[in-house]
Amino acid sequence: MIYIKEISAQDTFPIRLEVLRKNIPLPHEFNGDLDSDTIHFGAFKNDELIAVSSFMKATNPNFEGSQYQLRGMATLTKYQGSGAGKLMLQQAFVILRKKNIAVLWCNARILALNFYQKQGFKTFGKKFEISYVGEHYVMFKNLN
């Protein structure tokens, strides 16, 4: 069984490095990681950390109201499709709604579009490129 709990920013780094930044010259530490209002989740299976996600207070001018940005969601390859990402998002939705956050948004890799759409996210704007990583869309979910 997979369970979710809050973790430290430093706990996210090994999985971010392995899944999101392997052989890519971009930082695995993000601005905002250590901010007091940032939330980091880990998904655990048999007490092994198998997935991570970070939720940071950040404003996108295309959306109204209070906002958080999802960054660094990553699941170890052998556990992808296990439901860990969905569970972390469900936990985040509950916490962010309690904080009266109106919108959760992210820069989603093309490969992850279906996943986010299944969790109720919608695309916004045109496809764009992030160097070394590939094509993305801004995606968002209204939480209220």
C-alpha cells in the first residue's frame, strides 16, 4: 500500500535528480524549496520513498486569486502508474483548499498531459519549450 506524508525539500532531491534531471544541466533544487509556505510530499511503499512533489506559493498572471504551483513531481520509473502521483495530488488539494488557495498550476511535460487531465487539470495557452527538458503546457486546476 502507498501512503503519503510531508517530507523535507532535501528528501525530494534524489528522486528529482534521478527522474527529472538525469544528465540534464539544470538544478534539482528550486527557488522556493525552503520557503515556509512550501509543501513537499513523498509517496512511500513499504517505507521506501518512491515519488515526490512540491507545492509552492507562486503567481501566474493568467489566473486570478491565490495560487500555488506544483513543481518537481516525479515517480521512480518502476513505480510509475502505481497511483502515487494521484495520491499526492489528492492530499495537496485538501491542504490547499484549507488554505483557501483558488488555483493550482504547473508547467506540465507533454508526456504527463493525460495524467494531469485525469486529475482535473486543464491546459492553458500554447505549447512551449524548456531547454534540455522538452515541450510543456501550462496546466491548472480551480480548487474552489
